Amino acid sequence: MLRTKLYSLYKRNIKIVPGIRSYVLATVLVFVLGIVTTGLSWYVDHQRVESARQDELSQQAEAFEDDIKARLAIYEQILRGAAALFYSSDQVSRLEWRGFIQQYDIANTYPGLSGLGYAQYVRPGDVPAYIDTLRADGLADNVITPQGERSEYAPLTYIEPLNATSRKSVGFDILTSPDRIAPAFKARDTGKVGISNKLTLLSDQSKQNAEASFAMYVAAYNKDQPHETLEERRASLNGFVYATYRSNSFFENTIDTSLFKAYSAVRIFDGNTTSDNALFYKSQGFDEFAPDKYSKTFSMMVFDQPWTFQFAGPLETDATDVQRSNMILIGGTTISFAIAGFLFLVMLTRARAIVYSKQREAQQAKDDLLSLASHQLRTPATAVKQYLGMILEGYTGKVSQKQLPALQKAYTSNERQLDTINQILYVAKADAGRLSINRTMFDINLLIDDIVLDLGDTLDAANQSAVVDPSKKKLNVFADEASMRMVVENLISNASKYSYPDSVISIKTGLKGNEIYISITDQGVGIDEEDHAKLFKKFSRIDNDLSVQVGGSGIGLYIDKVLVELHNGRIEVDSQLGKGSTFTIYLPKISDKEAKNLTDDRWDKIHYKKS
């Protein structure tokens, strides 16, 4: 809508103000410069805020990593304590293991920890003795699984808490599981913690959509046997102590969400990937955000195992920063537009003032010239009229029949010249605002009848006729009768001039609302719609089939419009090329009560000057 208004303003002034395109170009350049400056300011501020956000996130990510590693370090100490139990004893029984684990109160003290266990390292020749130990512990139904001969075994032996579900896992050989053998052998060969990839707990393998889990392993070595080198560690291996974790429980009880106000949700993956197959954990509400639109991904090493963290959601930065960035963008754009618009209006106003000043000077000079020329022409033309009249009346002697036509033509031409001069003088008065009208009450229908009667000879000579359709009621108008006569007479005369022979001119009067109308309709050449705007302009004539024959000054309709508007009325045209024209005058109606109360003394000689 604003663009439409500006374009309309431009179109209205392009013909009035020379060089307006240069003003528009200057305005656009100022606006573009303002927008560029605003954009740069916003970008700099946005980068500053973004940098602050990234710094905050990096600090929070470091805190997150420290928090997870601290939690896992606690679990590492538990596992190393369990490994030390085996290193300090010739043999650790199931009851001793259970007593050791129970002192940690895992269920209440270490949320996320699913279970602690021991997988005994068994060589092929020791398998029967291992099975006998299970029998002695009351696990007669358990054997090493999967069954089959292998070069070495590491079956799950002690599991706490031990229940109906976990009992089924006793005897499972972890060296047959790729997800378990790699971290177990790493723990054996390095003496460090080995952590598994994403895996499914044995107790969950029969479930659909089983929860993701992982395990930590620490090697347990035989009592008093050295384990400084790789060969010593492999030779003195007693087994593996391990801890298993359900990912959802572990991360929900490890992550301090109050530290991570920068993002609203997180996903954690196993390895250097964000594949769904590697998904460890997804916090509540993650799917409500669009990580592809705005997310932050970083990796951390957990016991030499990479984990990937993906945060998503809107950053909760200081509201002042957001407001400042928005104010820079909105305020800068608004100010740029205001400055550019103000500059354009100033330039346009200045240019219009200069143009109008020159136009006034030119118009004044023209009016003065017209007035002077008209007065200078009117005096001799009036004298010529008088002398020709005296000759035609016979004051200088009898005029012969041969001389009479020439004198009559000269008299008629002089009359036309006087009429043109009078019109020009009338225009000069109108432009100078010196027209005065004397309003009286009169019946417009009677005036029209009188005008048609006066124009009878003209219409007969053109082989045309006029039909008057007056209103049934008397139409009193409060107007200057001489001015109205001039207007109506000119319109009927034009209707005759621009109509062909044998045509009819229709004149109709009536009342429409609070207005009295007078319409003059002809069957003439008509006026193209594109030329309607030119009709009431001073010295404007429209070319048509009859305009060359008719001639004229092009000021008649201009005077008509001025006079009608002086009476608080208006004049309208309805015409199509080749289909005739209708000119309609609208004048204010005086009510019967007002007309009754009006007196000639009260309304006589009231002057109206053009403002």
C-alpha cells in the first residue's frame, strides 16, 4: 500500500517537476546507503552475540564433559576396587563378591548403574572345574554359552544384583560378543578401563526396541603376579570386572540440565556419527526443535572411546542482546526510510516551489499580455463595429446590393473577433480572481427557453433542432443569471457546432437529490475518453472531423467550468467517440422555505472571488 502511494506521488509529479527522476535516484541511493549501514551494524552485533553464544556453549560443553567423566571416574574406582579384591585374595567367593558390592548400595547411590559383575578367565582345560563351581553355588542349570570349544573363555560368573533375570546370563562368554571382547581385551592389555560401543544387555535381547546400553571393563589379575608388561598382563589375567549401564537412566541422572540453558535438548551418539543406529540417548523435547536449522555438535573422548553430542533448540541469550539486534534492524530500516522520504519530500517541495513560482510568473506575464493585448484590440474592434454599423444603417449614404454582402461579412467577422477578445478578458479576470457574480432567484427553465429562442436562427441555419424537456415543477436557482446564460448558451452552441445537419439537440432539466441539473445532449462527433481531461483546460481544443470547420479559441469550456464552480456547482461530461456527448451542469437547490425568505436586497450584488 505504501509503495502504491509513493508510486502515485511520483506519477503525479513527474510531469510537473523537471528532473524528478534524479530526485528519486538520490532518494533511493540514500535509502540503500542507510539499509547497507543498518545491515552492517546488525551483522556486527549479530556476530558479537553469536560469538558470545558460542563461547557460552563451549564453556557449558566443557562442564558437560567434566560432569560425565567425573561420574564415570567414580564408577572406575568401584571397578578398580573390585579388581583389587581379586588381586589381594587367592580366591573370591560369590558371597564375598556380594558383600563387597552391597556396601556401595548401587540402587540408591549410583543411579544409572544397571549391574556389577565378574567374568572369570577360563582356559579350555579348566572348563569342567568351572562348571563344578557353578554347581556348588546352586547354579546347576547354567553352563558356558554359547557352547563349543574355544581357545579361551570369559563367562559371566558373578552378577549383582542377582535375580531371576540376571541368573540366566551367568555363563555367557563375553569373548564371543564383538561389542564386549574389544573393550575387555583393551582393559587386559593396557590395564586401563575399556568401554564398549552401544550394545543391548543380555536381559533385554528378547525385547523389541530394547533400550541402548554400554559396559565398562577393568582387568583383574592373579594375586602376587606381575602385570607391568603386555606379556605379564596376559599371563596373569584372572578375569574382568565390569559395570553395565542403561543409557537413558545414566544420562538423565548425570546431566545437570541447569548448566545447559543455552540449548533445550540433546542427543548423544556412540562414535563420531549422528546416525540413528548409534543413538545412545535423546532428551525429552528434542524432536520439537529443528537441529538442521540451528544445532551444535561436538565430540568427546570417554576412555579413548568417542561420543558425539548434538544440542538443538533456541539459544537463551540475554533478552537485551536480542532486543538490541532487533532495534538495530527495525530502527535502522525505519530511520533510513524516514530520512530518504524526508529528503525526497524536501527536494520535491523545493522543486515544486520553484516550478510553481516560474509558472506563476509566466502565467502573470501571459495574463498581463493578454489583458493588454485584449484591451488594445478591443478599442479598435469596437470602433470598427460602430463604423460598420453606421455604414450598414445608411448614415454614410446608401449601400449598394453589391457592397452589402461584403460589409455584412466584415461586421460578422468583427463580432467574432470582439467575442474572442471578450472571452480572453474574461479568462484574464478569472485567473486573477476578479470575477464577481450577482445572485438572484430565477427559474432556470425560463432562461433555457429564452436561450433556445435566441439560438433559433443559428440552429435553423445548421438544419438542426433543439428539444427541451423541462422539469414539471418550477426550478428556482439562486445564481447569477448572466453567468448561467453564458454557460448554457455556450454548451448549446458547442452541441450545434460539433453535430451534423439534421441532428437533434436535447436539453433536459430536473432535480436529483439536493441538486438541480441541466443536461445538453447532442448527436455529434463525440469525444474520445482519453481526451476528456483536456476539455476544460484553457486554450485546449480537441481535433475531430468538424473542429477545422468550426474554429474557436479553446477557452469556452474553461470559462463554463469556472462560472459553474463559482456557484458551488460542477459540470460533467459523458461522451464516446462517434456517439455524441452529454454535458450536465449541477447546481445547489434552494429549498422552498429558503426561497420564500430570500429578498432581492439581501442577496443582490454579492461578489464571489476565486481563491
